[in-house]
Amino acid sequence: MMTVHYKCKICGEEHRSPIAFSDKKSFESSTLVGNSFQCPKTGRLESYDKKDMVWREEA
């Protein structure tokens, strides 16, 4: 299974993105700017762009 993750600007941990993509090609061709994600640990919001996200394989 493949998913998009981001490194949280608040807690510093890597979390699964709330934005889902059907495949890597969809992710790579998307334009993602100014998306607000909530830190799962603190509940605070921060803004993320595509450069903050990475496509990862999960075990």
C-alpha cells in the first residue's frame, strides 16, 4: 500500500496526509498549495504544500 505523508511542522513527526491519492502519478501531477492539516498530537493547524509531502510505501 502506498500513501502520502508529511513531516509535521508542529510536533516534528511524520503523519499520514488527510489528502488521498489513487496512485503515485496522481500525486506527482497534482498541485498542492496551502493545505491545512491538523497535528494529531496537539490539534493545532499548520499549512502544507506539496514540497512538504512525500509518497511512502507502508508495510
